[in-house]
Amino acid sequence: MKTQRIWGTLDPFCEAGPILGRKVANIGFISGLFNLDPFDEYHFFISGANIREGLANFVKNNFPDLAERGKVKIMDRRELPAAISSQEYFCFHQSDCILYPPHLARVRNKFAKNIFPITGTTHSLSYNNYGSSFLNYIWKGTTLRDCIVATSTPGTEVVEKYFRHLREGFELDAENFPVPQIRKIPLGINPDPLTPPDEQQKIQSLVNLDINPADGRVNILVFGRIAHYSKMDILPLLRAMQRLFAAGMERSSVRVILAGWSDDGDDFPDTLAELAKNMGLELSIFTRPSDARKIDLYRAADIFVSISDNPQETFGLTVLEAGATGLPVIASEYDGYRDLIIDGKTGLLIETIGAEATPELDVMAPLIFDNQYHLLMSQQTAVLTPRLASALKMLINNPEIRIAMGKAGTARVHKNFIWKEVILQHIKLWEELNTIPVDIGKLRDIRHPAQVRFGETFSHYTTSSLHEETILVTSITGLAIYQGKEFPLIYSGLERILKKEIIRKTAFFARKPISSATLTVKIKSLAPELSDREAQFHILWCIKHDILEKTC
């Protein structure tokens, strides 16, 4: 009989709210996975009814065939232990490596039928609490089947440094405190709507944007969050243009188009508009563009510029989108951009310089807002303006170079960065991880040191604890429930744990005084699938609801 290959996750992958690179990447991943459809089933263990409903609607509306065939199963996260103990899973993959993987590994080690690989993808890596998040990975329950998927070469090195610094600081040796594997797999894009435009499409997009297609300007597009504290400072681009104008470039020959997410009430776009006006630069700003407008923006452009200087940026989806649309890219030589641009062939990388260490910032970061320390970091990270001006001048003045780089960029994106190819790399990784030997017996009882032992930690709050020798007897209420004259009231959320028939039979078993140990055995004889703790939960619940009485 063929074993099913089941893919699992705790994440919905599709989120509402502001358009951020992480959200775009996650919905691109899950859409790419569903389009390729390499698994027998896809199991989502989701907290929150509204999120489950949103995911179900996403699947129904975008992948009706999968929905109709019942291949996508959306379950309450509290069903996870029962599911993984009853059937084998091929892998679990998380949309972000930060929140759940180490704790999911503990649940897997304790309950799962097999030690399936757990992987999670990196996104922004620069938040001050991420040291604590990565510390959760360093425990004896981590296996070589656990893997952090870094999206770029620089991102891989960041994760390696996190683990190195944590081990140094807490004096943790590698033998007793393992860490997961780290592998590099890039993000991807869906290139279908992002094709190089023909001349008529380009003209139509300019018209759609209320830009005169006959003015002859070279259009330079910058696309991303319009916030100097979270992605890039646009001011160096304006200074580079100022250099070009001072050197004799006609102001009427070029236009900068700035597009992307802008927060309500943020006056930074207005500040940029005023600066551009003062220097005679034609600047068009499009905030929160729709998907259709986004296509027009790429098609209307001649050059794409992304001068990231902020550690929040780790990859650069817009760089791929620009390449797919046939645009040459001028990008800062920073973060994951190094993996995306072949300098001199698909675009131009601009040298950057920054601080080697930031001890004062480091100690203050946990005490201030993330946009404040990100601003402090980015404002000491410089994209070299003279180099930027030279790159702009070369591409503005040489349309043939722009065309050649655009074609090379499109070819590279289609070869390396479409979601189908990225998903295939993940499948290859999951298959490889599944072959790594693990000792499941040794993993079962290894507790995660960061997980609160709630029962033990708060056991002294009560007068006493339930022990094997605790003697119990059925109360008047319990007898009424056993006889069917009354019924137990089980609150929402407990129905997966408490079984009415077991409650009724518990009342029957304790008609005469009985020890907790004996009662546990009798409950388990009735329901062998229950653990000792689950049986004891029934007993304690019955005491709480006056179905059982404690006699001594």
C-alpha cells in the first residue's frame, strides 16, 4: 500500500493588512506549492476560527480543484497531537522560522509517529528579540532533520552569527546543544503578469499613470515601502540626481517614480516631493498601488533602482519583479541583493559602507521601538552617492545597455527565481532531510527548557495535588449524571479532551470510594487511547464540577 505524503504547517500563509514583502512571499509560496501539487494532502493546523475561515476561502477561490478533492484539510491547532500520532507526515514547513519551529519540534518528538523534518523560512532578521527566538532552537531535542531555510547568502551568515553569539554568551558547547541545519533557498515570484512590455503596452501604462509618453524622459522606478526607517532612504538617490544635474544632465531628460506602501499620516512622501521640486527633479509618487497599477509602474519604467540600507530588508522581491519585467536594476551591494544581481550583466551593484560594531545601539535596542534602532542602523549605512550617480548616468545615456541588461535579468529570473523552481528546491531538501537517521526513543522525553512546566510551576498554588492514593467517591450530582437525570456542561474548547461517556462511566466507577490510581486504570480500560494525564484530567474536572468528591 502506498504511503501518503502529507505536508503540514501551523501557518495560514495568507494574511490581510499592509502589503509587506513577507506577506507577498508567503502567499507566493503557498500558491506555488498548490500549483505544483506534489503531495497527497496538505494539513493546516490553525488557531482562530476567523483565520481558518479566511484560509478556506482562499483555497476555495483560488484552488477549487484541491478544495473539491478534499486535499487541503484545515484543522484546529489543538488537534495537532492526535493527528501526528495517528499518521505519518512527510514534513512540516513554517512560513517564518521565528515563532513556532522549536516548540513544534517538542510536540513532534513527544507525540509524532515519525520524526518528520521541520523547516522554516527567514524573512526580516533584524528585530531585537530574535536572539531569544534563535536561542529556542538550541536544545537537545533539535535534530538534523530540522532546518532553517535562509533566503540569501548574507541571510545564511546572519543566522550562523546568531547561533555563534548565543553559544559564546551562554557557554553552550556544540555537542550537548545542537542547532538546526541552515540551507539557502531563495524566494520566488510568479512571472506571468510581469513580462517585458512591447512598445504599445509601455505607452498604455504611461497613459494609465497620467504620464506623458511623448515627453522623452527616462523613467527611473523605485518600488518599496516609502519609509526611511524600514527599507531604504531615498535621499541618496535625490543627491545622486543632483550631482548629475550639476554636471550638465538636462532635468527634462529624466523622471523618478516612487511607489509603495506608505503609512497613514506619514509626511515623508511630501518631504521628498518638496526636495525634488527644489532641485528641479520630476518626481511622481504613487502610494499603496493596486496590483494593476503595479504592473503599469513596472511597464512604464526604463530603469529600476533599489538602494536598500536597512537590515530589515533581507531579500528583495521587487528586484526580481523588475528583472522579470525586463528592467535593468541598480541596487545597493547590500543584504540579499548580492544574490539577485550579476553586476555588469543584469544590473549594477553600488558599493556600501557601514559600521563594524554598534555596542551602544545594541544595549538600547531592547528598550526602544524597532523603527528607532533600525533608523539608527540605516543612517550609519551609506550607499556611495558618487558610484550611484555614475551608474545612473551610464544607464540613462545608454538605452542599448539598458535593453541588454533587462533581457539578461529576465532570463535569470525565469531560470532561478520562479516559484516552481523554488518549490522543487524545497521538495529536494525535505526528501534529503527525511533520510537523516534519528533516534526517536531518545527524543520522546526531552523537555524544551524554555517551555513553562505549568503544572509543576503552579502546583503549590493549590492546597494539594491529585496523587495516586487520593480517595474519591461519586457525589449526588455524579449519580444524577450517571442515571441520565442531569448532564455535564462542557465548555467550548474542552470537547476535544473531555468525553461525556467517560464522565458518566467515571461516576459509575466511583460509586464506592476508589483511589485515583485505580480510577485512572478503569478509565483507560474504557478508553485505551487516553494517556494517564488525559484520564487524570477527567478526574480533576469531575471533582471541579462536583461529580466526584475527595474523601481523604
